[in-house]
Amino acid sequence: MSNKKIWFITGASRGMGVDFAKAALAAGNAVVASGRDSAAVSRALGQSNELLAVKLDVTSRADAEAAVRAAVDRFGRIDVLVNNAASFYAGYFEELTPEQIERQLAASLIGSMNVTRAVLPVMRKQRSGHIISISSAAGLVGFEFCSAYAASKFGLEGWMESLHPEVAPFGITTTIINPGFFRTELLTEQSTQYAEPSVKDYDERRTTQLEFWKAQNGKQSGDPAKLARALIIIASQEPPPRRFIAGADAIALLLAAQDPGVRQTPVYGCSLVNASGTNHLKETLCRQ
């Protein structure tokens, strides 16, 4: 019996989504790779009989439904959904406009809900499927200057944790991925928007924060290709872990927050692994 699976990946025209799609194809799977510009997806991934590039703005429910129909028409099923598309609105909460916060939630929370809502009928009919959502260390611990982004990722976490028992009776599993600092394109001008300075009391700290975030782009310690290979392993496990924390920095942040006043979170990945095979994932991710 073939182990080939049909992967559906959002945000696959650049950044980590490209690494996820390439790893899934290299592992012998078929991939539906989506992005706002399907031509950009094709340019990033090339041509393959096992690849379908589709247009998908995750904030559009109509786009999500059309992309899922195209996937099923081409490959007949969807086995693995990777909710990867996101954006980053950085700034102090008081300086972020309500519209910016709405756009942050639309891209990084509601977008994943839109795509999952379109995919779930397919997976329920199959009585199988795996939903993987890319969260962040900011889904575990809040950070100064990241209030909108953290809100979207904390929301993603609560939704995924609640979704798990709802869909488990249909043979559908869920996994939350919490990457630390990986070399993605999240901090590029295409993905990051900064709040306009409007409150003088934040001037000094804002300058420091802007210098920090702009200096990080392309210099993050985590290798997205290694995380992509880890996703292939996670998707092959029965059952897959419900959470995978990727990178020593993310684990350190979580452990620092683990006190009686903080919810206890199962940790898989890097230096803390479970007893059922995740050691392979440790080797994949920790040698950075």
C-alpha cells in the first residue's frame, strides 16, 4: 500500500511554506500549494505532476472553497492540511489601529479557520485527515511590541485545542507547531507592517524595538528546511503529537513560563521529546 498523502499547504509562495511544500514533494507526496498569486507559487516550486498551485487568499471564504474543490478534483482527497499563511503587525497595542488588528486576526486566525472549514467536509467523508497549524512561540508567551500577533496566535491555539475533540471521532487528528526564531520571510516588508508612531510615551522603547526587529530578518537561528523535514515525520506518526515545539529558544521560553499560574503544556521536540519516536525529530531540529 502506498504511503503517498495529499498535502494542502497555505502560504506556499515564499518563506516557510515553500520549504514545507518541497519537503512534502521530496517525500513522495502530492501537494496542493496555495498563495495569493498562484503564478508566484509555481515560480517558487517549479513544475511537477504531483503539484497543483492554486490561488488562495485565506481571508476569503470563497477562495478557500474554490481551492479545496480544485484540490479534490485533481487528487481526489486531502490528507494533510498545513495552515501556514500569516502576517505580522508589530507595534505597541495603543499605536496599532483597530483596522491593523483586524487584518492581523483575519490573516493569522480567521484565515486558518476559513481554510479548515472548507477542508473538514472532505476529511469527514474520508474519516481521516490531519490538520497542522503553524503557531509560534508567541502563541505560548506574550511579547512586548507583539500584542496583535500574540493575540492571533493565542486565538489559534485555543481554537485548535477545542477543534481536536470535535473532529477526533471522524478519524481527524490535529497538531500545533510552535516554532521559535526561524529564517522565514515573516519579517520582510511583504509580511511585516509596523504601527505608525502616535504616542510620545513609547518613543524611546519603540526605537529600540524597531531596531531589533528589523535587524532580525534573515538572521534567525532556526533552519526552516529542518522544520519542514520534521513536519514530514510528524505527519507519518500514528497518532501524531498534538503539539510540537520547534527550536531550543521556543522550549526555553515555554519552560521559563511554566509556573503554577501558567497552563501546563505538553512539550515535544528539540531537547524535550516523548518516548514514542520523537527522538528522530530532536535530531532533525536541534543541530542548528
